Amino acid sequence: MRKKATFIGIGVIGLLVACMTAWVSLAITYSGPPDDCLRAGLAGLFLLATLAAFFVMPRRGRTLC
């Protein structure tokens, strides 16, 4: 039962992080600097930095703290 609750909790947190990352990327895209290329680049950079924080860096569990 405890493993199931842990698995569900991690899934919910992962879904929340994915939704917040998408929301911020869209916010940068639609209301960022006036240059289209710069907005797209900043949104992509934010997305890649978030992915790196969770998948590349050691101690992934501490990324949320």
C-alpha cells in the first residue's frame, strides 16, 4: 500500500511540474520580449533548463526543495 501511495504521489508531483513548466514556457512565448526569435529562444531555454534540473543533475529528488 505504501509503495502504491509513493508511486501516485510522485506521479502527481511530476504532472504538476510538467504543467507549471508548460505554463511558464507559454507565458514567456506570449508576453516576453518584443522579438519573436528571442521569445522562442528564452522559452526553449527555460524548458531545457527545467529538464536538465530533473534528468541530468545528480540528486534529482532535491531539485524540488
